[in-house]
Amino acid sequence: MEVTFERVSTNGIKLHTAFAGPEDGEPVVLLHGFPDAWFGWEPQIQALAEAGFRVIAPDQRGYNLSDKPVGIVNYSLEMLAADIAGLADSLGIKRFNLAGHDFGGLVSWTMATRYPDRLRRLVILNVPHPSVMLKYIRKHPAQILKSWYAFFYQLPVLPELAMRANDWRFLISVMAKGLSQEQRNRYREAWAQPEAMKSMINWYRNMLRASASRPAKRPLITVPALVIWGKLDPHISYEMAQPSADMCKDGRLVTVEKATHWVMMDAPDEVNRLLIEHFRK
């Protein structure tokens, strides 16, 4: 599989973006989460490209080789979604399929709310709809304990130092199990890019500060959506999976029983099959 790269201009910045598959194939955009990068999707990139899709996988704003604007205000979900709409504009793409994992899933939910006319179909992996998340956290304080790191990241400076400690030990520990040494080193290199860790953590800083001002209820998602959820996720409660699918007029939940938060790495063949089936409909 040949993967090419380009720094694409969008929304006042440039996103380092991976491309694979036939140029005339139906476009699929893959959005990674924290603390990932474009290459976290490699099994899916290969499968989708071989299935004839044009795959587009950016390093999102603040990550790896993409631009890293200074300031917490530059990492709002609305701005991150505008990055993806602008990416498609720069590539001359009117409508596309979209899949997002973790924080990339939150950007994808936001895309489906703000730019529904740009999306053909949507896939969300292991992250709840924002309205479901806010409602659940208010009723279940235990979720706050599961997401303790999101609150730790609100501190200045200390989180960046802590993430670097012991050769990025904490971040390696939260990634999918079974990463090879080569894969671990690849992530370490991405995290060590200048200003990358601060920018990545600024996603969390902006999210918590902005969540109080966001409406608890949002309109139903009109884009046909598939929610894929690794049931063994230690960070996000599975109880939010079905309510998130229910936030879609045409939504479906598929549970991967033995997968963790990193469902696309734990069960790549199953996730690949689900993505291809959903995007071909």
C-alpha cells in the first residue's frame, strides 16, 4: 500500500495529511484522538484503500507534524471541526465519509452537528455524543474518576512535564496493548515534536472550560451513523454507548466485546469490515 503525504492548508493552518487509495475513490476521512496520530489508523487505511476508497488521515491540529497554534482558545471543538471542513474544501471534496476515534470522535460529532450537508456517513469509535457525556457525568460521578486525567490536564506546565517523564511512560501505558518497540518509538517521536504535548493537552483544557457554556441538549444527528464500541474501555463507561447511537435519526451500535478503548487496534479486522460495510451503503 502506497501512502503519500501533503501539508494541506485549512482554517489558517496546515495539517500534515496521509493519503492512500485511488484518487477517484469515494473519500473517507479518519480522525485520530489523544494521544494518537495519523498512523494509529494504519490497518484501516490499508483496508479502506484496498476496498477502493480514497483515504485521508490528517494529524489533527496540534499533533505530530501539523501546525500547533499557540493558546488554549485555538483548540475548541468548533475550530477543530472547521479544520476538517476546510481540509475537504482545499482538496475539492464536497461530501465525504467520516470516522473518528476518542477526541477525533468528538470532532466528528461536532462535524455532524455543524456540517451535516458535508457528510455522507459517520462512524464513531469509543466516545459518547457530547450531550450524552454531559448528562451522564452529572448523574454518575464515578465517570469523573475514570476520566481523572482530563482534570489533571487543566493544571499549567505540570502535565507536560509528567507526560515526558520516564521516556513517556504514562502515555505508552494508556495506548493499546501489544505495541511493538518500533510503534512505541514512533509515538515517542510524534509526542516529542516541538510544542506538540502542550498543544495536545490544550484540547482537554479547552474542552472542560467550554463545556459549561455548551447546551446540554443538541439536535439529533441526521447523518447515517454507526457507533463502534470496545466494551472493555477502562476510561469511558459503556453505558453511554447506546444513548449516543440514539442521538442519531439513523444510528446503530455495534459492541466489540473483547476490545478496549483502542477498538480499531484491538480488533482491526472487525472494525475494517464494519467501516467498509457502512461506507458502501
